[in-house]
Amino acid sequence: MISPASKPAQTSAPTSSFPGERTAHNTETTFPKDGDDVVTPSFSDASRAATGGRAATDRVYDFSFWCAYASNTLVSIAATLLCRYADFVSFLGGDEFHLGWIVGVGMVGSLVARFAVGRGIDRYGAKTVWVIATYGTIAACLVHLWITDYRSPWIYAARVTYVLMLATVYSSSLTLMSARAPRGRLAEVIGIFGSAGFAGVILGAPLADWLFSGAVPTRQLMDEMFLIAAGLCALSLPLTWVVPAGNESQTATSSAEAANRGRRRKARAEPILATLRRYSPGPLIAIGIVAGAALNIPQTFLPRYVAGFEQNVISSFFVVYALTAIVVRAVLLRSLQRFGLERIIIGGMGLLTLAFLLFLPVGGPVGLLLPGFVFGLGHAILFPAIVGLGSGAFPKRHRGLATTLMLAVLDTGLFLGAPIVGALLRAAEHWALPRYPTMFFSIAVVLLAADGLYARFYRRRKRRRQSRLPMTAAVPTPARPIPLTQPSASVAAESFGPEPAKIASLSTDAQPAEPVGLPG
């Protein structure tokens, strides 16, 4: 028997990490920094690497994964049905200005509590938080049955509770499921599991149109909307119970219970604000806020926009939008990752800009098909890129907090954007301008400016990374063939970790299963 002391030290192969992950890139033995988690991304031979990659993939997409997927789909159907919340506010006597404030203020409680939710996921386990949040979502839907005035503080409290519970469902479920992902496949798992939200949109938008088609808004109709939403969330609970609370590849669990307790003590000992200051990627947070505002505008204001059409139909936009996003994530997402997550973010913001410009000539439900298609393209690539890149900036013991931070960044966009858009619509009416075309054009201009600033930051950081390459790289060396399957140092340096030494990888099969935390 070989004693532990006699085993040779394992060295990292010259490989690079997946976008959004933090790994060392060195051909020598790598020692973790103080406070970081120990990650050894190499195997002794190629056969073991390939076998480990296939086994990790099999563990991700098993029966419990699809139960969780179905559970999130049911909750997403309920959330899509409540995109008719604008009609509820209108029935109570409010307009888009009041809607913007109700939706925006509704994000305050979510933003304040999200970080406690992230720490709760890290400490108590994602499944426990997931189940509790589902019950909370049901309760928040039912509270609306007793709200009769858009000026009442109860509508704000109910909205805060609903948004907080729904966000917690997405945070905890994605953290639990993406924790199974092999190292280097975080964005892929985020995209696949997040497509449950799009499946909910495909089913929920026609349900909303059917419920409101040809019907004069009444109190009974509004109550039916909230009752159906609460019932769908209740149906998701049995599927949630099927999902195991954890296994050996999840962040909240370790192969050794002592190591698990040590990690939790360390997570408790490090203050949240200190953790955020140490790891938060500033420019990514800024672009995430802008993207969050843009991604949520159709869900909030589109029902009031189409109310002026002859047919009050929103499904023509949302179904095409969701179908496009599902196809892109299933077919193209993994191949797009070779371009790097920051380039994907730049392209996704450009697509959102184009989508808002395509709203300008719309005059009926059929005209919503093209904006829905482009919007679906942008959302499909933008959301997993932002969340994956931001989550990868944190060590794995803080992945629950990291996930919650990036989702809170997107929520901040809605918190700031909804009241601004509502005020913009009221101002356009005051100045005798076409309300919604003015709003769509203004949002497109803001998106274009933000995208340009982020692209400029990316180019400047890329130049700084290249200037920091070691001087030995410029020393002439004997000519030798360059393997086509291995990215060069210059290409790898364009990838997206928070530090130049943390390189992004195109290789996935050679990475061991790595617990990572992460909606959508």
C-alpha cells in the first residue's frame, strides 16, 4: 500500500478554465491562495478525463433534474399569467405611471432580502429554501384577493412579497441544480435549466390571452387570475419534493462532514459586505442593471401597449420570444461560448437594442412576431452570460451569495427602470408625443450607449492583459507545430475571469465535476 506521503504531487495540465470560472492556468503545481477553495482541474490521463466528463454529464440530466425543470415550468406559467398584472392595476384605477411605481417599489424588499437568501442557501441548503419560497409565492398570490385600491400600501406589500418569493424560487432551484454541473459547464446548465422559464412563457401567455379574451375586466376575472397562479405553484410542490436535497457534487455537501462544517464556519465568519467588495465585478454589475431593466419592460408594460390594438393579444410576442430562446440555448449556446462571455454580453445588448427599435412600426399582434424573435435571441444568450460570468468571480463556498447577487443586479434594473419608464410614458403624453414609440426609441438609445461603454471597457482590459504578458513570451524559441485543439495564450487571455491569471476554457470534458451555484 502506498502511503499518502509517498504519492507524487499532481500537477495541473496546461489547460484553461471555462468562461466565468476561477482556476489557475499553469504547467506547474498550483497552490491555492489563502481563503480560496482547493481545485485540481487535471487528471492523470486523457481516458480518465473523458470518463469523468461523461459521468458528470449523466449526473446532471437525470430524473430529478427534469422533475425540477417541470416544477420551475409550472411556477413560470404562473409568473407569465401574472404579466397581466398591468390589467389588474388598470382595473383598480391606476395607469402606467402607477404601474411603474408599484412594480419598481416591489423590488425593494427583494433587493434587501436577496443577500440573506443567498447566505441562507449556503447555510441551510437550496432545497429547504426552495420549498419555503414556493409556499410564500402561493400566499403572495392569494393576498391580492383582498386588495381593492391601487393606492393602498397593501398592494405594495403584496408585490414585494410576491417578487421576493418568486426570486427565491429561481435562485434556490438554480443553485441546487447547477451545483451538479461539471466544472466548465456552468453557463450550459444555467441555460438549459433556465429554459424552464421560457417553457412557462410558451404555456402561460396563451393562458393569459384566453383568460382575458373578450372579457370585460371584473373583480371575478382578477381573482381567477391570482387563484390559477396560486394553484400552479401548489402543483409544483410535489415535483420539488422529488428532487434530492444534495449529493457529493453539490456545494452544500462535502465528501467529508468535517470539511463541510469548516466551510460553513468560514462562510459565516466572512461578512457579506466584505465578500461582495472582494469579488464583485463592477462593470459587469453596471451592464447587468441596464440589461435587467430592458429584459423586464415587455413583461411589465406590453399588456397596456397591446390594449390599444383591435385584439388584446400578447402571446404572439411571448410565444415566439420563448421558442427562439429555447432553440438558441439548446442548439447554439455551448458553441457560442468559444467567443467568450464578455463578447456574448456585447452582442446580446446589441440584439436588445434592435428589438426595441423593431417595436416602432408595430400596429397589431402579428407585428409583434419580429420583435419577439430578436428579443428571444438577446435574452437567450445575455442572461446566462451575465449570471455565469458574475457567479464565476466568487469562490464556490460563496456561490449561493454570488448567484443571488447577479440576480439582484438584474432586479435592480427593474427597480430603477419601471418607474422611469412609467414617468417617460406620462411625460410623452404631456408633451403630445406618441407614448410607446417614444419610450421604445429612448430605451434603444440607452442600451446602445451602455453597450458601447462596456465594449470600450472590454477592449481596454484586453490591452492591459496583453501588456502584462511575461517578457519571456517575446524570446524567440525554436519553431514547433501549434496544436489546433488547444487555445493559445492570447486567445485564452480574452476570456473572462476577474483576474488575468484566471483564464477561460473551451475544454469541458477534461474538467472534473465542480460544484457551482447559481434563474431564469
